[in-house]
Amino acid sequence: MKERNETQKSEEVLVPLETLSINEANLVGGKNINLAILTQNGLPVPKGFAVKSTVHDEYIKTGRIAPSLVDHIIMIKEALGGQIAIRSSANIEDNMSLSMSGVFSTFYVRNGFSHLEIEAAVKGIYDQSHSPEVVSYLTQHGISINEIKMGLVIQELIEPNQAGVLYTRVNRSEDEFLLQYTDGFGDRMVNGETLGSSLIFDIQTGQIKSSANFESIPISQETLLALVNCGKQIRGIYGFPQDVEFAIRDAEVFVLQTRPMTSEVRDIELKETASQTLKKTKEQIQKIIDSEKALLGTPYCILTDSNFSELMPQPKEMDIGVFAYIFSGRNGIPGGIQIGRENMGYSMAGESTGYMFYIGGRPYTSEAMSSANFYIGFPDSSEEYYQGLVTEYVTKMQANPELAQYAGMSVYLQDPTQKDLEVRFGEKAVEYYQIYLDFKERMSRYADVFKHEYLDKKLPISLEFINIQKEVELSELSNPEIVYYIINIFEHLRTESCVDFVTSARLGFYYSQKMKNDLLRFMDGDTKKAEEAFARLSQGLSGSMTTDVNIELTNAESDEEALKMASNLVGHYSLGEMLEIRHPRYSTSRQGLVNYVQGIRESNYAESFEKQKAYREAFEKELLDQVPPEERIEFIHTMKSAQTYMALRETVKYFFGKEYALARNGLELLEERLELPKGSIYSLYPDELYELVENPQSYLHIIKSRQQAFENYAHLRMPHVIRDIDIENISLNTEEGYEFSELEGTFLAEGDTFDGVVLNIDEFETQEELLQKFSELSQQNQGKIVLCATQMNLSHDPFIMKAKGLILENAGIVSHGAQRARELGRGAIGGIQTRYLKTGQKINFDPSNRKIKKLDK
């Protein structure tokens, strides 16, 4: 009889939300009444039941929950799909005077939960109502604990893609809604587990006005409008601003609760701080690492900024987006790297598509994904390759991260002996070594013919394409046609010009590595001697268009004639980094062009080059006398191939730079036509351009958010190599100054040891400022200038010629900057963080020992 009465009692205290009356507020609590009102007005509220506060009263007296109540909750759970949320609904919360937001916990009850676990969830909320924290909270608001009447909400559990809160009035405006949300359940944002995202929506324009972290957790325009419409409807029902909790599942909006906004939300400016950018960057890295390990099955993920950071030291979205489009691939579409490598017989190159990431304002590549570009046919499957050789590679880099900088020149097994393969593959070694020999022969054939194929066939076709694009009157095109013009150039770069560059670079790197290995053998394993010999063999190289142009300018009959030539020859050069497309070109700066020409002619570039060339040729003869006769023919082929293609890649780069300049013209005009803030188009990606011309206003908040993040990136201390164990050590730059007595870097080019003065290029915004300071310091220090920068580009050639030594932070021995240093005969050291070096500092520069010493206090 007692059991029957308990069952009856449980049925009476459970009431469907849609049947509740506002008069029952004291019996079921504010949350239940609000949900009932929303349900009855057609809002998308998950189905559920209210548990009356009499159950709470009985529990406080007896400490018991009727078993039959739990039985009914289980029945409701099954009826609502097997998962429910149990939430508080007190008579004193969610009202005009007190919201009590976040005071009480929500319990998620899923399939498999026992009777005892559900009972514990109910008790948990009831116990919270009399906890010391709640008593203290209520006392501060003049409310006695005895006034609490605690109902419960038993509701279908929505497993959300996103969840958060919508405020229906902010910044003293009825037209602005504030949305704060995260992926998954909203409590992850409340407890600080994730940053979440925020946006202010203007209901008059129907556009997002500003946002923070929106791209990490985007919401579609359709879903956003549905949510905003819910907010407008709810505010209309109550007649005053509301704080609305919501969930989104598969683009469908659900309202979880609403409460009055008990305080004004004003002066909201969504601006991401440097600390938030740091946290977001760490989360991004962790996701990349976890995803890669799951995808490839490798034990480690190694991310490095070597090579690409030389080309793009401080890229914005358009810079890195263009590079991904034309080189590294994106969204499953191969770039020039994948196309070029597959043409050369690297059959897995397509698997590397998208192996570059924009992290902390820098371009990082995954070494494991990049290794797909080096697969030449063994072992038999990609799975074996990743589990075997790639695991070997990343394990070495995990132990010694310095190996990750130019891993293709130090770690990857590219020039194996049969013994190397026997150690790794046992009885398969003979078969695999034959595959390697076939590959080696194929590379040799490529090296013998590609230069002529490029110069005789491919380059004329590319020049014809460039001339056709030059003739296009951009001012006569519509905005969509301008976008097509830009994308057409990117497509030509992706499928033609960049493929030629990749082919040249791969041949150059392949034979450079082979030459380094040979030199190491010839010199009995003496690494220092081998590196110095490699540097000597790489200087004064003929066949580089960049060098040829500078020689032409030097040999011009007059400065005026040289300036006329320069407009056509170097007008497409960037005033910044060439592959950061946002930078102006020399064609837009007459003074910049004048400075370039004067620098080249005053330094007598042609004479200096010929001297380096003669020095190299003499060293070649001396070296060849030491090479065993039986190896001499093959070594000469290796050496000449390395020299030919390290120079040719500069030629290919010279010409595709012209295409970059043309595409930039289109971007600049498009930005002007759309009346976007100056420079803002470079905070977008190429694939966003078509949508941009359709609705420019929809991108303003994204541009603003990205620009803020770009400012914050300067405050991050990002390592050149990132392993999973490095994530927690990534931090903000806090040092105001760094005192050093001696710094050691890596060898790039041989040169004189001397006492000189630092000139840090990164400290100057314009070439005019740099030139003025250069002249001043040169006069004061007899020309003994040590030029340093994160990376150097073609526009720095005049300064390199006048400097006596170079320090390049992001450079390996085969980098563009190192190559230029050797061609121009300047000692160079790499790998030293140039932010420690300030213009005017006196140092001892010692390239032979890779060291600098501070001389002044």
C-alpha cells in the first residue's frame, strides 16, 4: 500500500512543461515556468517535465528520495531518447532581481546510468541548495536559506555541436545582440576549459558587427539568424532584455532556458588579447598533433617553420593562403609541390597536400606529412612507410629538434647504400636498392634535360602568359571578373610556374645533399671542412637571373640608363618578402628603385661576382684532384647538377615573381572598389574572394579579428620546431632586453672575422630609413656592418653587397638567403635569434666558428 502511494505521489509531482501555468512558479521554480512560457509560444524548447518543489522539501526533512520518483525519471529518460539533463529550478532564480546563473550544477544522465546514479544526481542539486556557498551567496542578497523552494527540470539532453548564451541587449542598444558560445557543452566555456567564441550581431543590418575567435567555432549565417530570431521573439514575449541559453545540434537551434538580464551589458569591445591568442594557438597545435598521430599512426608529430619561414617570416592570411594555393596544396587540392614531385616519381606526394599550417603567425609544416614528398617506392605501402622510415625520422627529430630544420638535407634516407637498406629491411634490401638505383637514374635524366626544357619551352610559354595578363585593363573588369583574373594567375602558378620551381628546387636540393655526402666522405667525416667546401662550391654560380640582372645594372653606361632598365627588370621585386604578396613592389616606389640601383652600382656587383666565380672555379680544380679517379665523373655530374639547379631555382623564382606582382595589382584594385580599409584584403584567403565581392560587409568582423590576432602574434615566443612536449613552454615575450656575451649559430657562408656594428633590418619600416641608418653606421665604422634580419630577400641585395657580414635567423645552408650570401661573397651565420641584436651594438663576427661576441657593455 505504501509503495502504491509513493508511485501515485511521484506521478503527481512530475508535470509536463507544456501544461504548466505561470501561477505555479512557487511550486516548480522560475526555470520551469520560463520553459513552459517558451514552449507555449512555439519556441524550440527540448521536451521535458517539471519536478515540484515538494520533493525538495521532503528531502530536506528526511534526506530521502522516493525510489518511485527515480523509476519515473528513468521512464521519462527512455521516452525522451535515452538521455536527459537534470537541472535546478528554484523559486528565487531566473527572475528580475536575481539570476543565480551558474550557481547550481546540471547533471547529464546518459544510457547505462543506474538507479543509484540518477538518485545521486537529484540529491546533488538538492544538497547544493543548502551548501555553504549558496548560503553565503543568498546572505549577500538578503535572502534566507529557508526561502528556497527547489524544483527540477527533467529534459531531453541535447548533445550540442555548439552551446552558449545570447544577450538580447548590449552596449545600450536594442539593435545589438551579444552571443558567447563554444563547441560542445557550454559549461566548458564557463569553467575556463576553452576560450569559446563571441560576436556582436546587428539586427538592423543582419550582419556580425564584431567577433572574437569566430573562425575557431564558426556558426552558419542561417543558424545565426534562426538564433537571433529566437532572441527577438523571447524579448518580445517578456518585454525586456533576456539572457538566453541555447544549444545547436546539426544546425538546429534549441532554447534551454531564459532569464531576465539583471544588469546592463555595456561597453563591450570584442578584442582578443595576446594571452587569449596564446591559448588559442596552443589549442590549435594540440589538435594538429592529435589529428596527425591518429591519421598516420606515427608516435610523434614534428612541426617546423624552416624553409617556409624564410619565404614568409611574418605572413598574413592572403600571404600564406596564396602560398598554400600555389605550392603546398589546400582543401584536398594539390599544389605545385605535389604536382611537381609526382611528375618526378615521388608517388606519394599527393598525401602531403595541406601539410603547411598557419600557427602563431608563422608557417609551420608537418615533417611526417612532408615525408610523403620523399617516398620513391619503398617500402611496399604507405602504411609501412609511415610505420617504418617516417617513424624513424620523427623519432630522431623528437630527440634532437635541430634535425627538423631542413630534415630533407639531414634526416631523410635519400641516398642510401645497400647496407643502409639491409639494416632496415633485411631480405627486401636488394629489391629496394634496385628501386633506389632506378630512381637515381631517373633523377640523373631529369637533371640532364630539365634546364633546357625549362629555358627553351616552358619559360617562353610562361612569358607569353605574363604578357597577356599585363595587357588586361583591370579597370574595365567587373569585381567578379577581377577575382577571376587573380585566380587565373594563381592557377597558372599552381599548375605551371610553381611546378617548374619545385622541379628545380628538388633537383638542387637532391644533388646538394648528394654532394655534401660525397664531400664528407672525401674529407674523412670532418663536418666543418665538408660544410666549408660545400659553401665554396655554391658561390659565384652562373645561371641565376637574379645575378644576371644585377650584373646588367652594374654594367649600364649610366645611372639613368640603369634606372630605366631596372623599372622593367626589378620592378616586380617586393619591398618586403617576395612571397608575402601584400608588400608593395618596386614599380610603385621610384625612390626604392633608385636606392636599389645605386646600391648595386656603387658596390660594383659585377666585379664582386666575377671574383667569387673565379674563386669557386679554382677551388673546384683543387678539389677534383683529391677525388678518387673512379668517382670523379659521377661527382662532377653531382656537383654541376647541384650548382645548375640551385641557380635555376632563382631564375624560376624571378619570373614567377612577375605573376605575383600582377595578382597583387588585382587585389589592390578589388580592395579599393569594395571600399575596404587599406590593407584589409590581405587578411583574407584567396578562396574567400568570390564570396567577398558578393557580400563585403559580412567579412568586416573577420578581417578585424584577424588583424587583432596578427598584432598579438608579435607577442608570442614561438619555437622554430614544435613537438608535443614543447606546447606548454610556448609563451608570451616578456623580456624587455636580452644581455648576451656570446651567441653561437650555424654555418651558412665563409667570410672574414672582424669587429663590426649591428644593423638589424627588422627594426626599420621603410627602405629609406634603412638606407639612412646604413650610411650613417658605415661612415662611423669604416663599412664594417653586420647586417642581420629574420630573413633577407632580393630587395636587400644592395645592402648585402655593402655589408661585411650577415646574420639570418631563419636560414639553412641551402636557403635563399644563404645562397645569396655565398654568391656575393659575404660571411654568414644562421640560427641566431635576431631580436637579441640591436642596431648599433658592437660585436665580433666570426663566421668560421659560427659565433658572435658582444664587445660593448
